[in-house]
Amino acid sequence: MTIPLSKPDITDAEIHEVLAVLRTPRLSIGPKVEEFEAAIAAFQGNRHAIAVSSGTTGLHLAVRALGFGEGVEVLTTPFTFVATTNVLLLERAHPVFVDVDPVTMNLEPATVGAFIEQEYRWTGERLVNRTTGRPLAGLLPVAVFGHPIDMDGFLDLARRYRLRILHDTCEALGSEYHSAAQGRWVKEGALAEVSIFAFYPNKQITTAEGGVIVTDDARIAAYCRAARNQGRGEGSDWLQHDVMGFNYRMDELSAALGVAQMRRIDTLMAKRARVAAWYGEALRGVPELTLPQALSWARVNWFVYVVRVAPYVDRDRVIAHLAARGIPGKPYFPPVHLQPYFRSIAGDVGPFPVAEDAGRRAIALPFFNDLTQDEIARVADALIEGVKTHVTVHR
């Protein structure tokens, strides 16, 4: 029997909320979207939450809100889902990659700061690239797999170099980090200028499709609310468009699903943590595997459970070994700069050794709330057998 790679945690509570919407005349632009936004804002501790049709559309609106437009450069990670990069390309901004930390797989402030000092110089009030002459506009760090970034460090960089921060938190709802500057635990994404969460069915909560923008900036919030709704400002007539916009709205059915999920968020997080702990116990001490780990200042609500095989293990043969036993495994992530479409646009960039090494060695295992301990034991047994069997001759 095949174990799914992921599965949403849906109960009668979610079904009841969705059916209730279907019994009303409001399937879009209604009270459930507002209720869902209020739940997210309260959970995050942010002033504004703007529901949108996906994490990608949320990132796109945030890129526009921050002015990451034609001709500017934005520092970001090559180890991420392609949407992070695509929204910059869509606005004719230039993503500039910096290699990632080998433990968290996230951008690290010290490395980014050193890159800025080496590659950019001050011209008047702004930094420009020493080679391209293009201005540096901002930072776009990603909380990969749900592990928080060192936001204190990135905020210091933003102040020092006069940059704006868009935080891709699409994989990190419910994760926290300890802010030394704040002296407290903070929800991931709460302190960035603007952050984006996504709710595809494999995420920590789901709205089927959907995302949300969170910010404390009233101007960013007002722009995003208008731009998601074809550019209609608050109080505008239906055919009055104050800014150029898009149909990036979340519908009422998706929002209703999200409302029910947010009422259960503590339970959902606890179940996810239990599954991650079971994996840690089942796979601990296997020398051919590197397991995901949270740094001391991070509390991680994992999006996926990704292991890395040793360099002398044939990762692709291990994935095939799992598949033959009814267990899916996926490479996570092939780095963006190696994707065919990106190379056709930007040519060969890099190298980024850490991201590329992870792209060769990482496997996402089945991971969802209702995964049983027996199923995890089955995955673990097959994985351990696979990594010990498929060792390359070059060790």
C-alpha cells in the first residue's frame, strides 16, 4: 500500500464551514475572507493580513508594493521554490543569489553582509553593483522548510544599507524565533516589512489554494488590498480602478476552510511536531543521513521533512528504492539557478556550492499530520536499507 507524500488534515469542522458558505449568496468578497484575515493577523501579531489567491500572487503584490521593479537588484536564495525568483523576474527586477547556510538552508546575515561589501559600492544615497551598475533595492530571504531566519541580523543589514525586506514565509506558518533585540519569541514573518504565507494542501494549514500577506505598514496593506481586487481602492466604485491591479482575490470557500483550520492551529501544529519527532527517533544515528534540525533560537513548525543522504550515497537510486516499496520521495529543492528556464534567461550563474550540494542530496519524505508511527517505521526501514545499499564506489 502506497503512503502519500502529503495529505491535508480535513475534519467535519472544515466541511461544515465550507458547506455553510455554499448556502449563502456570497462566494467571493465576503465575511469569511475578513474572518480568516483577522485570525491570521491575531495569530501573527501583525496589524494587517490580506488574503490572496496563492503565495505566489502574494509575493508578486509585495514585490510591487516595495518597488522591486525594472533594473534593480534584490538579494535572495537559490535554494527555494521558483516562485520566489519568478515574481522578481515578472517585474523585471534582477534576482542576485547568495549561497545558503549548510544547516538551515537559509540565507545567513553575515554571509549576505560580506557579499554586499564585496559586490556593491555606495553612489550617493544608494548601493550599486560594482559590475552591473544596477542599484540594490532589497533582501528577499526565505524560511526554507519552515526554519526561521535570523531576522534581527537582516533588519540590521536593512538599516545599514538602506534596503527593504520582503520575507518569503510561505513554508513557515507557526514557526518562531527568539529575537535578542526584542527579548522574546516572535512568530516568523512578524517583524519583516512584509511577509507572505501560502496554504497549498501540503502546508501547515490549507485553504486548498491561497495565501496571505502580513504587514504592519498601512500603506503596503492598502496597496495590496486594492491591487488584489483589480486595483479598486477601499470605498471605490466597482468600475473605478485607483491602481493597476489583478484578480488575486481569495474566494469565500477557501477562506472558510482557512477559518476552520485556524481554529485548530494548535492541534495541527502539535500533530506535525509529533510526526517530526517520530522521524527523528526512527532515523537517529544513521551515518548516511543528515536529519533536519532546529537551531537553539528557533522553534520550527516543519513544512516538509527533508533528509540529506551522505555524499557517497546515490540519492536518485535511493528514491527509486523507496518508490518500489510504495513510498514516495522527492528531490527538494533543485536550485533555481540550475533550472532550465532560469539558465535560458540569465545564463550560467554561480557556483553556489551549499545549495547545489543540497540539491543533489536532499529527499523529502512522506510528511503529514496523520502519518502513523507504524508508517514512519516503514519509511525509516526502507530508507535505511536504501542508503546502505546504494553506496557509490567513490566514498
